[in-house]
Amino acid sequence: MKNEKITDENGMFNAKTEIKVLKALNTLLLKASEPIDHDTALNNGHLSTLDPANVSLIVAKTRASKATLWGFVDKNKEQRVPSLDYSISVGQGAKYSIDYMSKIVKLLTASGEGFTIKTLKDFPATFENDHFIVILAPRVEN
């Protein structure tokens, strides 16, 4: 997407970007049976949803990402995003699903250029770009 603007003059994803983002979201999420209405989704402070296995939380940050995510969000669930302020020292040992990580990377690269990854020992990994935050739970050995 070099030199291509991913949002239009209204701050919404252009059609090509929205298709890529929707495809990436479909690999992580199920469509909500009763999504919240579009206006509520765009104006909500935090719009987020969990994947069906409760392994990753996808948080929409911008108007464009909220408009794209709203069809995946169950209107009957409380919209509460956990604190992302991990203030302990970085450690070794957390393991994350490669399958989930590849899907998250696909979503973040579809919705913009570049993203950051924050990992801590035995804590969820946080993947973030301008449009989305994705929190991925570490793998737990049985």
C-alpha cells in the first residue's frame, strides 16, 4: 500500500482497504448475530470484540476501524477494554500461537503500514497500529 491513502476524506477506509480488513477480521472473528447499530459503533469510546475461542481481543481505535468492526460486535455484551498498562519488567518465556499471530499481522498490515508488538513474560501480547489494538493471550501448557 505504498503511497496509497487507506482512508478517504471522511476518515473511512477506502473500498480496497476495507475489503482487506474485513477478510482479515473474518479469519479471527464470527459475524455477530445482532450487531450494534452503525451510529453507536462509530461514536462508542471503545469498540471491541473477542474471537470465538476467547484468545484475542480486537479493539477498534478510529472511525474507519469501528465502522468495519461493528458487524462483528454483539450489542448485548459490555464494551470494556482491559488496562493495557503493563508496568512490570520485560521477561522471557511467554509463548503465543503462530496461527493467531499470523492472522493479527494480516489484519494490521491490511489496515495500515507498520505496527508495534509489546510482550511480557506470562502476559498478553499487544499488537497495535493506528487503527487497531489486538491483545493476544499467551499459550498455556497443559
